[in-house]
Amino acid sequence: MDRGERFDRLRLARTERVGPVAFDQLVKRFGSAGAALEALPHLARRGGADGFSIPPEHTINAELEAGEALGARLLVLGDDGFPPQLAALDPPPPVLWTLGDPGLLSKNACAVVGARIASSAGLRFARGLAAELGQAGLTVTSGMARGIDGAAHEGALPTGTVAVLAGGIDDVYPPEHDNLWGRIREGGCIVSEQAPGVRAKAHDFPRRNRIISGLSRAVVVVEAELRSGSLITARLAAEQGREVLAVPGSPLEPRAKGTNDLIRQGAALCEGAEDVLRALAAPRTLREPDGRWDGAVPDDEVDAVRDRVLALLSPTAIPRDELARGVGAPAAVVFAALVELALAGEAELLPGGMVCRS
């Protein structure tokens, strides 16, 4: 990929209302990020927007300079070094900033996640499990949060660990993990979709969790209450075709209710590294993107369905397939209309093939 296209892909990824779903469809529809950027104002007007802003070039140059000052490396979807596990997602993240060894992102990995307020037994188990998985040749991924995440990183530091952050690669959260962040930078890899300097907000954590599971062939949940971000990671892993394992616990322990429920729903039981290795030994095919949603379509076909698409949307998310059946039009035409509505702020395109009204 030439330098200009890489620059345009970063600029497209940073454009208002262009998330991973819209990015993927726009690049496929127009053949390049540059062509998609040229088409954006027209598409937004067709969707009903009065105006549409694209980040100026100096903003993107400032991001690149900030990354360079940190010693970070930018990976753009389509680069040779882009992690193949992430590229297989539907949709993949458009860009990644990395600090440390980006080669770890292309190795077989297992995520170890769990409660922030973890028990001492849970912390000890996560640290030991991560160390054993690392010794078995797996890279351990997690989110550098308090509790189980931090313990997993500590256990895997000698063999290589990947920390996925919700903010920029320099957004150390929690602050007491500053030393851990530095050690991962030296002996592992720190990853973020966000620009350097960006501080994490609540809505950024599900996207972070999706990258944690997307980088991994399996996800192990050590401790989790019933309403937990770790369970979101497990759900995303299942949607992505990854193995999901959970550590059982006492029914009297609130931090075991989430993991016990995962086992009840079909997650594999994990009592040690051998359970993870056994699960990974079974062949499993990752879910491939559905090509029916790709391709360019004539504007008049999109015009004919746009109002019907908008009328069928509600704040409750529904599968795109269900929407296309309701509209009674080809999937590619419905998706083109959805992208225009998303650019106009009327619709929201969600990972996992879901869509809702904004």
C-alpha cells in the first residue's frame, strides 16, 4: 500500500460517523480510501445531512507526528503486518497504533480477562495460567485493567503479552499501572485503535474488548459478576468464532456467578492451561465476512429503498439480514442505504451485523 493510501485510510477512519463497519464498506465500494473521502459529502447529503466534516490533513499529520514521538508504529488495514486474526473480523478495525513488538499480534494468542476487584485466589490463578500459556508458546492478551487483567500481564511478561487499551497507547489507566505499561512496552506490545493522547471514555471499552477477543484464538474468563465487561468480551469471542472458557467458582462467591453462567451456556470449563490447549487443538473455522453485503450499487436503487430502510429502524438493534428481508431488496443495496443514513447521523452500524436507529 502506498503512503498516500495509508494516509487516506487513517483520515477516513478518523472521520465523524465512519466506524469500522462504514469504513469497510466504503473502501470496498469505492476501491480506495481516497475515492471514499471524495464521495463522503455527497453520500451524507443523500442520507439527509446538511453538512459533513472530514478531518483536515494537518490533524492527521499531527496524529502521525505524535505517534512517531512515542516511537509507535501505525498498522493500517491492508498492511502486510496487519494481524491476520483481526483482518478476518466482520468488520476489522481500520487502524491500530502499536508500541513494542507488533510481531506478537500475529502469533497464536489467548486472552485472559476477568474482574477488576478480584479475589486473591483469582489473581494467583490468572498469573499462573498466563505464565503456563506463555511457556506453551501462546501470547497472552488482556486489557491492562485492575485485577485479573493486570495479573495475566504480569504472569506472561517473560514470554510476551499484548495489552489492548481503550484510550490512546499513552493513556495509562489505571494510573497505578504506569510501571506495568512501561514493562509491557519493553517486553510485549501495547495496542489501541485510538489516536495517541486520546483519553478513554465509557463507550470505548466494548471496542477495546472486541480487539482483545479478535486477536485471540481463545478467551478465558477467570472471575466475573453477572454484569461485567469480561462477559462482553466472552460474547464477542463467541460471535467471532473463538473458543470461550471459564473458570468455575463457588456459588456463594458473586465473582463466580458470571463464569458459572458462561459454563451453563456452553463455555468450556478451565482448570488450567491444559484445558486451553485442548480446546485450541480442535480445528475451528473463523467466521468469514458475508460477501452479499459488498459491492457498488447504482444510486437509483439506493434511492428506491432508503426511506423504507429508515422506517424499519428503531433504537433496538436488529440483524442486517432481518432488515434486508423486511425491505425486500438485495443486501448490498440495503447496506449502501444504511451507510448513507449512518453518515447523516440517522442510523448506527454495529459490529456483529447489527444496526439500529441513532
